[in-house]
Amino acid sequence: MKRATTLKLPKTTSNKRVDPDNPPWSEEMLGPPVLKRGRGYQTQINDELRKVVAKRLTSSSRRTQKRAA
């Protein structure tokens, strides 16, 4: 007859020493979470392109007013 085998839990070791040169990170060290939309660089490019388009629209409307006068 086969013997019933039971699984043993792994031994726990208390080798967790805190290195003074490399302490564990705390919430204070990490600061508040920063959420970014989009892929970062693409969002920035889109923002800059929108600014350029807005400038051209406002400057072209001034030119047409001068020509009409």
C-alpha cells in the first residue's frame, strides 16, 4: 500500500535585512501617482499642432480683413 504524502510548506527565512544605502521605497518617496493620457509624445505633438492651426486661423482672418478694407 502506498503511503500518503503531504506537501510541506517552504521554510520561512528571516534574512530580510534593511540595507541603509538602499532602503525600501515608501509612499512619501514615490509621491502622488501621475496619470498621463495617450502615448505621451503623440499627445504633445497633437497639442503643438493644434496651437499652430489656431495661430494660422487667427492670423489669416486678420489678413482677409485688411485686404477687404
